[in-house]
Amino acid sequence: MNTMKKVSLFVLLGILGVTVMAEDLKSHPKTDAYDGWRIGTQAWTFRLFTFYEAIEKTRALGLGWIEAFPGQSLSPENKDIKMDVSMPAEFRKQVKEKLAKEGITLVNFGVVGVGNNEAEARKVFEFAKDMGVETIVSEPSLEQMEMLDKLCQEFQIGLAIHNHPKPSRYWNTETVLKACEGRSKWIGACTDVGHWVRSGLDPVECLKQLNGRIRSIHIKEIGDGEDIVWGTGEARVKGILEELNRQGYKGTFSIEYETAWENNSPFIYQSLLYFNKIASELKPTGWKPLFAEDLSNADFQAGGWTSQQGVLELKAGSKDIWTKAKYSDFVVDMEFKLDPKTNSGVFIRAGDHNWLPWVEVQVADNAGEAVSKHICGGIYDILEPTRNAVLPAGQWNRLTIQAKGPIIQVVLNSEQVVNMNLDKWTEAHKNPDGTQNKFDVAYKDLPRTGFIGLQDHGVKVWYRNIKIKELN
């Protein structure tokens, strides 16, 4: 159905008095800045840690994708189990559960050897299929390409040829193109733009030569031979992104930050700010930070809330923090962490910072408590969540709120816990189920446009990766 027909249908339904439901929000969204690009980490970036810790660090950066490498220890509790084709079925299941819990998708696996014959290569493909991997990253010999292409077509999994620096087998584009010659669409390149720089090549020119054969990107910025924050030094990343946009590239970016191994997340965070700025100028999805890094677009008491590396922290007794802009229909996605006994909330569509009522999604340390209208994830004093999904104090929770017309939906830790229609709240002080609330206005009469705020209720709370997308 085209846009005009959709609009006409919605208008007609409205005239007829039919309630138009928003698209159902049942899970947390991916919040990439560019429409068609998926940026995540190559777990090698966190090689000093386990794969589970790499997943957690990826989530902390607000990313939704990861590329695994073979041989990384699985978790602090199972360091002898490796992330590779020999991993037992029970641990594969645990990995899938961990990825789902953190909202991370495993997209690629490599750089991995594919063995010396079809039987050994098939084991790699079977592992990739089981784990949901879409692309295997490798550096096979030319003699293996025909056999590997057949496996790619059989398993519907791509093979991306990786370039390590000179004098490795595929350090330049000519050798990669030769390996791809005559092969199916499943064979392509995993272009490591930083390794090209280390080999004395221009990454933009290399990308042009591989146009149509690029399956994935290992992205980094090199200065004096080492990784530096993107956008600094010679600032090659901007040209790289512009060229990929020109090509119409649709695929993954795996961040490899191969320095400051013990704690490179702050440098990656700064790099992502630069990436998202450029990407959102090229082909935006609409996702953007709710608050600027310096909180310049926020209304709050100076010194009360601090923002550092994307983590917004409340100093108790500092009053609420509000957006300066007003929002109507939107999806807002964030994570929060609670101190014991924390009571906070997310206010949406507030007509005024000091005027009640407004819709408040409760944020509170209620782990293990019975469901009520004051439980985390519910609409405070108005509608209880379908279940208590909050994690114990000290753990990061993920919260997504969608507001579209009268429909408010809430997903907490991958569970849809609220799906409400404000138009059903037709009386002040009364909920549709007959229970009382404290508000002097019927919720159907609340503003449909307003500020978004985070509550200070006198106890410390942390928020991070707060992003918003306005809906048309």
C-alpha cells in the first residue's frame, strides 16, 4: 500500500470513529543511525575479556550487533569453553540466550580457518548456521573457492574474504577480486579499512575497486600505525562512509579498536559519536540521542545530573531533568540502573514541567514484588504491567516506550508489559477496571504533545543510551 492510500485509509477510519492502532511494539528496537547499516563490534576488540563480557560491553555502547572470533573464552564461569565450532550444544544454547537477553545479534564469525577439505569446511558452516551467523569471515586459498561457494549456496551463508596487512595473501584488492571472480553473490570481501592503511593503500580507492563485492566492513581509524578515535588524525572514516553510501552498501560494520585493550570503550564511544553524526547526515533512520552529550538541550538544575560517556547520573535531591523540545508520537529507548529502594520514572508528553498529571512509566527497585500499579514498567497509579520484569538493583535494565496517538506501549527487558489506550480513561480519579487513581483529569484529555522527563525521587539512578525516534 502506498503512502497516500495509507493516509486516506487512516483519515477514513478516523471519520468513521474507528480506533487506529499503532504498530505493535513487542521488542526493543535496533537504533542504528543510518538506514541500512548495522554497526557493532568485532569481539576481538575485547580479546582480553570473555565473549559474554564482549557482549555486555557492546550493549553498554548502545550497539545491537557483534562479530565473534574463534577461540575466545566463553564466560568468566566457563573460560575453558571456547567460542568456536567445537562448542558443545548446551553452551551454544546458552550463548543464544545471552545474546537475546542483551539484545545483541550475532552477525559474523571470523577471521576463521575453514580447514583443508570440504568436511572440515562444512563443520564451520554448520556451526554458523546453528548460531544464526550470516557471514563467515576467512582468508581461504584460491583452490578452495569453488568448494566454498557451493557450501555458501547450500547453507545460504556468505563468505567474506578478509585482508590482513601486507604481505598477507589478500592484502590488496586485486587478490580479493581474483578470488571472487566467477563466484556467486555469496562470495565477497570483508574489507578491513585500517589494514589497507597499514599496507600503504587508500581505503576509499580500495572500496571503489571492490564495489558490488563488499559483504562486511572492519572499521577503524589509523594514526602512526595505531588505532585512534575516528574523525581525528587524517579523518579517513568520513570519506569511507561517503563512498559506501554512494555505492548503496547495505551491511555490517564491525568495530576493531586494537589499542588500550584494558579499557578501550571510552575511545569507541567517542568514535561512535562521530560515526553516527556522519551516518545520520547521509541516510538517517531518525534515531538520535534524546539529550546532547553536554546536556545543552536539557532543562535541569545545574550540577544535578551529569553525563559522562553516555551515562546520565542523578545526584539525589537535584530535581527532574527535562527535554527542551516537545514530542508527540515517538519511540524512546534507554537503559537504567537502580540503587536499592530507587524510585524514579519516565514522564512523557508533559504539558508543563510542574503540572500534573502526565503519563509516568514507573522506574523503581521492585524486583520480586507482586504486580501492582506502582510496579516498575507500569503506568504509575493508572495501569499495572502484565508482569514484574525489572532486574535486581545494580543491574542494567532496558526500557522502550512508544507513544502514538492514544496508544502507549512499554517493553521492559524484552517483555511487552504495557499496551494501553488512553481513550479508555474517561473519568478523573477512575481507571477502566474500576480502581481509583489520584489524578484530577481523565487521561483521555491529557496533552498528546509535550516534554519528556526523568524523575528525581531522592535516590540515585543511572540512565544510558537514551535515544528517540519521532514517528510520522
